[in-house]
Amino acid sequence: MAATDSWNDPERCPFCGEALASPGAGFVDHTAENPDCATKFETWRDRVDGDVRGGWGG
């Protein structure tokens, strides 16, 4: 995560702190354009997958 252990600003990437064009699609676009953030997002998803009943769909 960028500066803290929690993501409290959906307008910024939680991994690098860069401003996002929008909280949803902007984050997806950001990770597509930033391999380091994409890798960190995949690591995060792998870690929480077992916490979400039925697996992570998003």
C-alpha cells in the first residue's frame, strides 16, 4: 500500500498513491498501465480470495 495499511481514498491508487481518473474503471485502467500496481493488486487479491465466500469475482 502507498502510505498506510488501509485504503481510505478511492480517488488514489492504494499501491502507489497516484490520482485515479475514477474510483472504479479508473483503477482498472491504472493497473493496466502500471505493471507494478497490477502485480501488487494481484498479490492483494490472492491474499483475500479465501476471505470472500465463493471467491473473489471482482
